[in-house]
Amino acid sequence: MTEATASPTVAPNLVSYTHWMYALHAASALLGIFTSAAVATAFVFGLPSIVAVIMNYVKRSEVRGTWLDGHFGWQLRTFWWAALWIVVISLFSAPLVLALGLGILTWVLGIVVVGVWVIYRVVRGWLALRDGRPI
């Protein structure tokens, strides 16, 4: 990666804005850890993450072509893929509930895996942002 593509100049307020989005996503994940909600469901359905997604769409055009563009995409992909996997896991597990309650186990395991993946994505992205690196 060349120096020009690695660190194009961006407004400092956009870097701070991106930190706030990561903070909101992390807050949703923490709500899932410290409450009865699961990380994955708190991340997708929690108000902090929903606010972060709205913030992302509002400012996305301003970061196009900068090193922050990857962070914006990373956060959106994390949110939407987590939402998709929750739906898939739920659709797969629902019929299995009738089969000796197996669906409850598959749902819990699936949601835990998605939750771990969400935490990984938030931490990895936020660390890269902290270091001033593209994701």
C-alpha cells in the first residue's frame, strides 16, 4: 500500500465521528454482555447500534475515497451481516424447537458465535482506527 492510499487527509472531526460510531456499537455489545440480552441481539436491536448505523449513512459520502471509508463499510457490514445471521439462525432453529427442544440449543449456540464475531469486528476496527490505519 502506498503512502498516498494509506493515509489520505481527512478532517479530524470525521475521525472523532468514526470513534463515536465504534463506541456506540461497543455499548450495544456491552449491553448484551452485562444484561440478559445476547451480544448479537443487543448489537442488532440495541438503540446505540441503530444510532451508529444512521450516523454511518448520514456521513458516508463525506469519507468516500479516504482511509475512513473502509471503517464505515466495515461497521455497516458487521451490523447487516449480524442481522442476517440472526434471521438465518432463527429460521433454522424455529422448526427444531419441536424436535426435542434442539432448536433452543442451535439458537443459543448460533447467537453466541455471532456475538463473538461482532465483538471481534468492533475491537479490530476500533484498534485500527485508533492507530490511524484503514481497516
